[in-house]
Amino acid sequence: MIDYKFREDELLRDIMEYVDATYGQHYAKNRIQATEVIIDAGHGEGFTIGNIIKYAQRYGKKDGYNRKDLMKVVHYAIIALYLHDEEHCNDVQSDSNSKDQNRRDRVRELHGLDNRFMHPTNEKEVQRMLYPDHD
């Protein structure tokens, strides 16, 4: 078990409870939340980052040092991470696969191997050449 120095385990549980509670609030009871509409309109990243800034700047001012403002910062950061992953991680994976294929094609070309006639044994050798650290 990890000995968390900053009570991350407890705070993450608190954040989950906070997020769960937001789904029961009046603006979340409709079939589609306003945040979803904003995301679908293509403004999700700006909206989430804007709200992170808004609630971070509000902390300590409106309603004093309100813990709920910090919870909102974290919640919007989680949504921003979700949007990041949706937008960028698939591209990264796709780019990575494309680069891998380009490397395989280049190795085959350098070794005079015809892709159409690549024997599985040769394919494994090409993989070892491309990725020497992987088994």
C-alpha cells in the first residue's frame, strides 16, 4: 500500500463523491447537460480551461476559501483530460501506427523484401530490427 504524503487517496475519493453529486443537480437531470452541448459545438477545451481559470481565481474571494471552488477546478480539469484523450490520443495512436508501418516498409525496402511475399519468419526478423528492446 502506498503511503500518500498529501492524502491523495482520500482527496480522490472526495472528488468522486463531488462529481457523483453533480449528476444529481438540477442542471444535470436533463437528458443532455449544457457541458455536452458546448463540447458538441466544438468549444469544450476552451470552456473547460476557462472554467478552471474562473474557479481558481474565485477561490479565496467569492465565499472565502471555498473548497467547492477547488473541486470545480479538478472536475473541469478531468473533463479537459477526457477531451484531450478523445481528440489527441487516437491521433497519437494512429500516427504511431502509421510511423510503425512506414518504418517496417523502409526496412523491407532496404533489405529488398517484397511486402506481398513477406514470410512470417522474415516479418519477425523485421520486428526485431525495428524494436530491439521488445520481445
